[in-house]
Amino acid sequence: MTKVAIFASGSGSNFENIVQRVKEGQLQNIEVTALYTDHDDAYAIERAQQLGVPVHVTIPKTFDSKKAYEQQLIKLLKAEQVEWIVLAGYMRLIGPDLLEAYEGRILNIHPSLLPKFKGIDAIGQAYESGDKETGSTVHYVDSGMDTGEIIEQSRCEIHPDDTKAQLEERIKNLEYELYPRVIAKIIR
């Protein structure tokens, strides 16, 4: 059984989707040890509680430095024998200590066809761009912002009459299929 920690900062819909697929046996030989969040008001916490998944709330500003924050995360991860970290809407750059401790074992999903539209509000950037398509990307995490090696992408059209909310919904639906598929392929 491969132990996985999921990091999320917001609503936690990708977190919930992954946990549900583990519970239903669609993601086999994976144990989600806990939700790690950097926001004590993240809706992901409520989702985790409903799913019976332990939660670690670790607030960066309560630490003297990013290094101290990440050392605390590493301590918790090692105590749970976590082998992989899956980022699911975790809105913080991973620093050198965590990258070194989990080199090549941190995955992220991003709502665009990287390398286009990195960073925050990728869906809004795509919506405003005039492009005819966008999508979602699963990639390894490195020291840059959404610059890690791309593992797999799924595409969707941007329709001329789309609202941003409609586009966001289509991308979320792509992510709900793409991320578990990649996790199953990569984490064996």
C-alpha cells in the first residue's frame, strides 16, 4: 500500500474526488494518510471530516521561516510514512526542503495546458486569451511555478458563448478523470 498525502488550500473538490476513488477501489494500493492544508478555513477540511480523513492544518505565518514551516511538514509526513505528495489546489510554492525530501514524488494538477497560463487564475487567463482551447495538466513539481515536467494533459474547447463558470466546470470535470488516471499510472 502506497501512502499518499494530499495538500489543498481551498474547496478540496479534487481531494474529495481522489479519496472517493480510493474508497471505491478505482485507485488501488493507495492509502490517503491525511489532508494537509495551509488554511484553517479551507472547505477541504469539512470534506476530509465527512470522508473520515485526518487533517493537518499547518499555517505558514505561525513559523519563523519557510524552512521551519517545511521542516514541520516533513516531520508530519515522515511520521505517517508518506511516500508521495499530491497537490490538489495547494496555493503555495513548494520550497527546497520539501522538494529535496520528496524529490520526484510530488504531483500537481493545473487548470491549463502548460506551459500556457501558469500561476493563479489560469482559467481566467485562458478565458480572456482568445484561444480556442485550454485544458488541464498533471506535472511533477519543481522549484518553479508550474514549470515541472509534464506527465499528461487533457484538452477542452473554449466555446465562443462560454461563461468563465461554464469553462471552469468543464475543466474541473476533466481534472476529475485526468488526475486519478495519472495517479494510478505513476504511483504503483
